[in-house]
Amino acid sequence: MESSSTDPQDPRTALAGADEARRRLTTNLRLPTGFLVVFASAVAVQLGTAAYGIAAQTTAGLAVVLAGLAVFLGTAALLLHRFSRLNGVRVDGLASQIVLAAGASASLVYLGALAAGIWAAFESQWWLVALAAVVGGIGCALGTRHWWRTYRHEPAAHARGASPRVLALLAVVACLGFAVLLVVG
């Protein structure tokens, strides 16, 4: 007589098999070459253009802000596409980390760098704007790297993220809200 732990119909056997398959998949996932460097650069461009555009308070400044945002969103989409193509899967948590800087430390670094960059732009301290943008980009990339390591260790707890549709909707709402603030303000 066969024991229930080796019976393929036993739910425990099915769950153990699923856990092992998830572990193998997670272990084999890789970030594309240069992923974090490109991500840090895109965040830095977005932060720098946002600081300049907000300080300029002109239509041209708004165009610079939107151009920086377009560079960031285009780069994020490209990075996520490269990840999906390399691994054959999509990880929603990774999309949230990239587009929303969803981790607490990455969000704080991003907001701090944005605030410092805006202040420096109003003071015409362009070297400080650039420094804040680079620090913000590196901080967001390090936050993403930390999340990636944590995800690979325990994927079930860290895989949840906003769906791509929600991310796209949030990006559109943020752009519209920002445009309204610049035009009205």
C-alpha cells in the first residue's frame, strides 16, 4: 500500500510540487544586464527634469517635465519588457517597484531627492540639482535591488504588486494632476 505523501492525488503532494516549481522558477529568474544602471539613470533624468520644470514655472518647463516623465516611463516599459523576454514571465511586484518606487526606503529617497532638487533649482544651484537627481536614481535602484533579493528569497510574500493597468492609470492621473498644478499654480 502506498503512503499518502507519495500519492499524486494527495493535496499535500500537489502543494509540495507547486512549491518546488515556484522555488525553481524564482531561483532561475535574472535581471537583464545593466537593468539597475539603466533604471537609476531614468530616475535621475526624471528627477532632474522635474526639478527644473517646476522651478521654471513656464510652459517650456512643463514640456521639460513631461519629456523627463516620458523618458522614465519609456525606459521602465523597456526594462520590464526585457525582463519578461529574458525570463518568460512577468512579476507584478517588480513593475510596482520600478514605476511607483513602492518600497518604503525607495519612496523616501525619491521624495527627498525630488524636494532637494526642486529647492536647488529654485536657488539656481544646478550642480546640486544634478547631485540630488543622481542620488535619487541610485537610491531607487538600490531599493529595487533590495526588493529583488527579498523577492527571490520569499516570492509569495513579495510578488504582489499593482497590475499594469493600475500602474498606467496612476501614471496618467499623476501626469494630468501635475499639468493642472503647473497651469493653475
